[in-house]
Amino acid sequence: MSAGSTRRVEVEEVGDVSVARFVDKKILDETNIQIIGNQLVALVDEDGRKKIVLDFSNVEYLSSAALSKLLILEKKSKAAGAKLRFCGIRPDIYQIFTLTKLNKLFNIYDSEDQALEGL
């Protein structure tokens, strides 16, 4: 990590599942999006995590650039045989997932408990 970069994602281990929570309410800034993307991909590529839940409950706004990072994470996860689930997405953000058909690609759950169930 370069000097000055801070964690934009906090990861907590819940059993054998890595639950990643976004620090920022608004994920807009290109630099932060890059850091977030790198941190999420590192969970799969560097840490070898096989079960990941992304908790969006703190996120109020998500840019399209952030969505592209989520697509990269999905591809990396599939390639590594990792399971990826999302939870806590606000209705206005979920609408973007629906419009872009990403709700069909990603496994999205209402709550963290539901996302963890059977993972």
C-alpha cells in the first residue's frame, strides 16, 4: 500500500466468512474507488478468502466506477472458487443494480445474517 492510502474497507471474520464493510458513505472519489477495488480483490488474490460478504449498509451513494470494481471482484471470486454475497443495499442503490441487471449477477441479501446463512 502506498503512503497516504487508508483502509476504505473494514474486514471482520465471522467464522470462516470474511465480512467486508465499506467505511465511506459515498463511494464517488476515483482514488477511493481504486483503493476499495484493490482491497476487495486482495481478499481473494492475496488472502485466499473463499467466503466473502460485502455489507453495503453504510453506503448512501455508489458511482458507476465503483460498480465496475464489483464486477472485477465477482470475476476474480468465480475464478478462485470463492463465494461472494452482498447485503444491506439501500433501496435507491438496489434500483441501480436492478436497472443494470447486476441484481441477477450478484447474490444479494437483505441482511448480513441472511447473507451468512448457508455460506
